[in-house]
Amino acid sequence: MINTKKELLTAIAYAFIFTIFFHRHQGLGLNVFIIEILALGSILLFEKEQLRQSNLIFFAGGVAITAAAVVFSYSAYAIVVNFLAVFVFTGILIYPQAKSLGTSLRLAFYNVRGAQVVFMSKFLALVGKKAKDQSKLRRIHIFAIPILILFFFIAIYRGSSPFFDRLIVSISSFFGTIFSGIFKDMDFLVLFTFVLGLLISNLVFLNIPKGNLVDKDVSATDKLGRLKDGKSKKFRWNALKEEYKVGVFLLVLLNLTLLVVNVLDVYWVWFNFNWNGQYLKQFVHEGTYLLILSILCSIAIVLYFFRGNLNFYGKTNLLRSLSYVWITQNALLTVSVAVRNLHYIHYFALAYKRIALLIFLLLTLYGLYTVYRKVSGKKSSFYLFRRNFLAMYVVLVLSSLINWDNVIAKYNFDNALYSFVEFQYLSEFPDKSLPYLDKTESELIAIKKLQKTKFPFEKYDMDKDTYKKSVDLKKERFIKRWESQSLFSWNLPEYLAYEKVKK
């Protein structure tokens, strides 16, 4: 988008609209959806000539889907994914023809600062400020980053030193008293909301292209080319031959080792797993993290050997075959990690990390497939990152539509006969899950009775009476909050929860 007077005024107007929708509203919800749909409408109106670009429509759809997810699933996960979708979209706006999501992300990061600088320059020019005044302002803004870094270290030092923390609190209280007396009738929150809205508006509507990033994206290709280093052909041939031998030797040893691991996992984890009432921490947590690390290292090894001219070395059939076996074995290891996680879910119910692990493993399997395609098709690293960034984006956007909090709460209570129901964990769930958390006294007694016979560590969890009081207090606070908040904060899960809790 070209930075003109129209875009500048649009950013300012949008900041005012942002303030109306978000000032003194208790939460995010319908306001997020409305404000982002308005922004998308404005952008698509300005970008009529770009509507043929499939990237622009595709990622605008990602923003719309995640904005809807904020309203219809209303989770912290959906909000974070929506923020990421908007951020990626700002990079797409700068260069809609981008081949890779990585390019769009880098352009978006560059634009975080660039858009604010352009806004101040254009705004001062609009109100008739001289170039000398603009130059002074530009010199002032360079101190913004050091000040932000200073606040970052102050936060660290406050956490590490109680004496320093008390000093900062005293200083803050002193200046707070002074400013509250001087500006007692001024609503600083509305000013903060407007400034936040303006920063976001600038990022969306004032797009600054970064020439070198665009040039790299234009020249990037999925196909790997032969590298020429100017050295003698004989020397390079000998070097490739030695690297080929090293690769074959290493992959033979690694394949044999991983074969043993996979055979043991298939036998013991897949078909002969027995649980005797113990925690599965080592089996799942430490074991899973180490296996994931090994899979990532395995991918790095294959990428190393097929990074350059070895792809064009005439006698690589054996090395390629060993790489395919290595990739397949790592896919099998990925499935074994998933089986471990499913055992954990069966005995210890659902949790956010267990769901996240399943999503990560799904992406890992796709990543292994793209590594295979890179080796077999002599693809470049650009191809690998392009495909995996896009897959990650699609999975994040689609998964944001699911109300994971309610899925977990419902599953955990429905499977109390088989899985450990951790009252302490569930008592901290958000208000929208209250219909699934609210259990009668008789239901809680029955659950605890089942738990005692199967889980010896049940006694360390929150007792049923404390859990009941916690949920009842949560219900009381939720009803008061919901009835007092603005329509702009409306969201479907809490609305349904309110209707059920009130009955």
C-alpha cells in the first residue's frame, strides 16, 4: 500500500474507532471481530488492484477465521493465534507476491518500527511542520529502544532483588501521587487505548517495503542449483567423495541404532504397555522431550548432507536410500511418541500440553515428508521452510476454532472411571467452562471414590469440598462480571455458560 494522505487519515480514524471498541470494556470478544472485519474491508477497498493476488485473499481469510475464533471459542490460544494472523497479514500487505511466509514475517517485523516512523513524518508534514522539526523528532525517537531495554532490565532486577523492587515501588508511588493530583480529571486509559490503537493502525495501513528482503524472495527457488566455488574439479570431486563416504557410514550406524529403539518401542510401548499406578513423568515428559530432540537432530543431519553439490554427485543412490530409511524410521519414532502421549492421556486425562504435543507431532510428520521431497526432488532449503511455515500457519488457524478448554473439562470428567481427574488443575479453568466444571456433591463423592481405588497419589490433590467452594465462588463472580460488561465484550462460550449457570 502506498503511503498517502488517505492512508494516514485512515490510520488515525481507525485508531479512534479502536478506542471506542476497546476503552473500558472488560474483555476481548465481539469487538475484535468487528474491528478486524472493518480493517479488512478498508484494506481490500484500497487494494482493488491486488485482489488477484491469492496470497492477499488467503491470509485475509486467516485473519477473519481467527477473529471469529475469538468470538466462538474465546480462548487465550485463539487470541494469540489471531494476533499472529494479523501480524503475518501486515507482511503480506507489504509484498503480496511473496513466495514464502518467512519473507512476510520478516517484512512485518521490519514494519513494526518503520510504520511508526513514516506516520510521524507524514503527520508532521500534514500539519505543516518544517523539515527541521521533523529531523528533531526523528532524533528523539532513536532513544525509544534504549528506554524499552531499560524497562526490561528494571523488571528483571525487580524480580531478583526485593530491595530494588521496594525502591521502584516507592518511586512509582511518589510520582503516581504527583501526577494523579495534577491530572486527576484526565482519563489516561483512553489516551493509552488510543495510542495502542494508533500503533496497530500504522502497522496495518502504513506498509514500508524492505527492498533487500523482497529481492531475496524474488530470486529464491524451490530447486537446488549446483554451487561453483572456483576450485579445481578434481579437488571438489574428491571432497564430495569423502563426504559421501562419511554420510553412508554415519547413516548406517544411526539406522541400526534407531532400529533397535523402534523395535523396543513397538514391542513395549505399542503392544505391551502396562501401568501399575505410578506417575508417567519419566516415561512421557523426559522421554518425549529427548525423542523430539533426536527427531529434530535427525532432520538436521539429512539436510546437512543434501545441502549442496552432493545432490549432483553421480553415485549417491546408497546415501539416498539410507536417508529414506532414516526418515521413515524417524516417522515411526514420531508415532511412538504419539502412542506414549496417548497412554498418558488415557491414565492422566487431557491437558493443554498433551494436545499441543499431538499437534506438534502432526507437523513433525509433515516436516519429515518435506525432507523426503527435498532429498528425492533435489529441492532447496527455501522449499522446505516455505512449505513448513505454511503448514504451521494453517494448523494454527484451524485449531484456534476449537474450544479446547471445554473439550478438556468435558473429557476429563466423562472419563473419571479411567483417568485421573485433577481437581486443582480444573478449578483454574476459565469461566466459559463452568457448565462442565460445576458438579453436584454426589457426583464429586462418586468421582473421588473411583479415584481412590485407582490412583494412590489422589490424596495430594484438592479435596472435593474445596473444589466445590472454588467453583461456586467462580460462578458468583462470573455472573456479576457478565451482567456488568459491555456488549462489545460478548462471546459465544461465555454467553452459553451464563445461560446454563443462571438456570
